[in-house]
Amino acid sequence: MNWRYAHTTLALCTLAFTATMVARLAISPLVPQITETFAVTNTTVGLALSGMWLAYALSQFPSGVLGDRYGERAVILTAVGSTLLASVLIAVSPSIVGFALFTVVLGAGAGLHYSVATTFLTRQFDDIGRAIGVHVAGGPLAGLVAPPAAALVGARYGWRVGILLGAVVAAPVFVLFAWRIRPTEPRRPDQPMGERFALGPLAELLSRPPILYTTALATLGAFAWQATASFLPTFLEVGGGLSTALAAALFSLYFVVHGGTQPLTGSLSDRIGRDAAVTLTMAVGVVGYGLLVVGTRDGAGVVPVIAGVVLVGLAMSWGAPLQSRFMDLLSDAERGAGFGLVRTVYMVFGASGSVVVGAVSDLAGWPVAFGLLAAVMALGLAALLANRLLGGAY
């Protein structure tokens, strides 16, 4: 393959996504230490994490508008720079209130990246499923690095130092992106910002049946993804009785599978269709979460847990085919703000995954909490099969 500037943009956009994700995922394996330091429950920390994901979600649509107004390069650099700053602020939080506030700041800043970078990349490549799959894999790459590193550093030096991993990764990525990515021309530099936020056109786009249907599927996937990213290590350690090191290692395995299968499911959706690829991920998710629940019972052994982690990693690769489905439904002129809008909608609702699963774990235990995620995947699978029976009406 001859290396082109397009490949540079893909590589660095993926690294930028990795940097924003490292900062967020470094928190998950440190939850037990954080709850102990501030003397709070899983529900409280889950609420803070839901706030972070909610802020991340709410940034998606404005980021698309800002990208059209100021150019993608400037917005992505802002995202990486604010990630660096927020990580430092979280690490020095004096109270749970400060911790929650700064995690929200982290989510808002990191959220500026993804929609803008995805739209930018769709103009560089023809096979958008594969390009989106590679870009999405930046998140799982962060999952491979962040949890074990944060757990190791946190165990030795405390959770505050573990949180600083986000800043350590973001700093060189910021420099590299600023150096190698050319300035990008704004697509709508003169259009008044107020016009981009007019409710009528936004409501019309969201009310289109195929968009509405795809958004509902993505909401189910986001709910499961965010709950898993927030609590899988704690579920394995507290709910399954595994050691901290083994729980962190399995969390990394989850992200290895997740990252490795994103480009594959994206390419698969280019070949066999978006819906067929998404159906595969939802079906695997039902089995995967079920195995996690069964595998963490006394005497079940570690093999079902490992199998469950692998299958859940594959299931959470729903993003590449579903996001490609959105791009297929949006015109070129709509992709910047339009993709950001639908991302905001499905991630706002999906952000509740952290607090819901945290609350269910406190009230009914971890097996019930993760059994709920199997039910969420089953609901998505049922919707896909129903649409197929209707001849793909949506």
C-alpha cells in the first residue's frame, strides 16, 4: 500500500481518539479506590461517570457545527488539549463534588473530537466502513493500554497518579497532530451559528424513519457500551471475586477484541450490508453478557468469564457498521452537523448506562446488573429481526 496523506489523517485521528479515550477509561479500574477515598457508593461514582458520558454526548452536535465553522483541525486540537487539562484537574480533585465536576469537563472536551474526525475521514476514503472501523478502534486501543496501566500505577502510587495517564498520553498526541495535519478549510465559515441550531431542520432530520430507527439501535448499543466501560473491571473483581490484576487484564482483553474487530465489522458491513453486520454483534452480545453472569457464579471457573469477555468485545463493535449506516442515510452536506446531532441523541440516552447499572448493582447485585445488559442486546436483536421481516422498511 502506498502511504498517502489520507493514511496520515486516519492514523493521527485514531491516535487523537485514543488519547481522549485513555483519559476517560483510566478512571474505571480506579473506582474502588475512588469510592474509598471519598466514602461514597458505586451509585455516586456511576452518576459522575454518567455525567461525563452525558457531557461527551452533548458535545457531539456542537462539535460538528464548530467543525463546519472553524475547520476540523482546530476542533480536534481543542479536544485533545482540553483532555490533557481535565485529566490534571481530576487528579487534584479535593472532593467528590470536584471529581464529578472535572469528569464532566473531561467528557465535554473529549466529545469535541469524534464526530468532526469521522466526517473529516469520510472525505478522505471511499470505503467508509473500513475507515470508520479503524478510527473507532482508537477507543479499544486506549482500553488495551489504560486499564492495566492505571490499575498498576494506582496500586503503587494511588488513584490520583493513575488518572494522570490521560495527560501523559494527550500531550505528545497534541504536538504530533498540530505538526503533521494541514489546516482544514471551514465548510460553512459564514453561516450564522443560530441557523445551525434552528429546531425545525433538526427535528426534521431526526424524525426521518430510517434515522430514528438507526438512532434507537445506537442508543441500545451505547447504553451497553458505556455501562461496560464504566463497570466491567469492578463487576469482575467485586461481583466475580477475581483479583484486581486479573480483572484489569480481562478488561484489556475486552478492548483487544473490541479494537481488533472494529475494522473487521466495518469492512464486513461494506460487503454484506450494515444491518447484517449489526445483527451479528447484537446476537453475540446476548450470549456474551449471559456467559459473564453465569461465569461469575461460585464454582463456574474462569473459562466462561474469558469467553464472555471475548464475545462482549465483539458485540461492542456495533459502532462501525451502525455509524456507517448513518453516513449512508445522510447527504454530504448533512454529515458534519447531522452526524454530530444523531451522536448527541443516542449518546445522551445511552449515557444512563453507567448510573443505571451502578444503581442496579447496589440494589440487586452485579449478576442482575449485567443480566440487564444481555436484555438490552436482546431488544436490539429483536428490532433488527423485525425490520428484516418487514422487508427492511427502515
